[in-house]
Amino acid sequence: MKLSQASGKAYRHDKSAKSGQDRFAIYAAFVVFVIIGIAAFVLYKHRMETLNTANLTYVELKQSIVNDQGAVARVAVTVQVNAEDEGWLKDNEASMNVLFRKELTVVDVNTLREKAGIVEFQDELKRKINFQHKTDKVQSVMFTELLLQDQQGNKLYK
């Protein structure tokens, strides 16, 4: 069965028209996916910005080890401030590390075995950091690590 020239051209013309429609569908689908991707990104960013509802920021001071008459303590603390004070926190991190190490040298390690001693140390460190920097930006000092070991009896307290 032979096709005439006219019908062959018409057939080829229909094929190229159908091919153009297929490309349009691909382009349209691509544009829709790009728009959906942009919308998803904007929603994600907006939710991440509002995720910190408490508006707090933290910095962990360097872990320190102190040996007090056979009782060894490995301590790390985190300092909490408002989110708008994050720059101040980063600028003063080094001086807070120095003060933290200094305070560990004067604390009786055995007092850290009880909750009252831990709370007292946290409050004292908070007060001294605020006093040294002549501010009240530090809201809290929290223990992130506290390991106590009695070297004489090999007792381990966590």
C-alpha cells in the first residue's frame, strides 16, 4: 500500500505537530515542578526561621578537667543567652572559657556530687560571667557533661 505525496506530507506534518505538543507538555511540566520547588523552599526557610520560638542561643565552653585531692572532675558547660545577643556571646567566648577554668580551680569537686552543689556552681558561674562582662545577658549556665571520679577508691560517679 503506497501513500501519496500529499498524504505523506500531511502525515509528516501531523507527526511534527504532535511532537511539538509533546514538547510543550514537557516544558509545562518542568515549569510547574520549578514553581512547586520554589514554593517548597520558601515554606521550608520560613519554618526554619521561626523554629527557635524561645529566641535563645547557646555556646558550649571547652571541657575542663580538675583534680582536687584525689577527686577528679571532667566538666563541660553551656552558656545560654537571648538570640539577639549571639554576637556578644561569640565575641566573649574566649574570656568565658578562661573564667570557667578559673572557677573550676576554686570549687570543691565533692560539692558537685549533690544537686545543691551543682545548682550553686551554675548560679555562681552565671553571676561571675555577668559581673566580669558588666552585663546581665547570660541567662543560664547548664552542665553538658559532668563526670566525677574518686581516684583513691576508684569509684566512678556520673
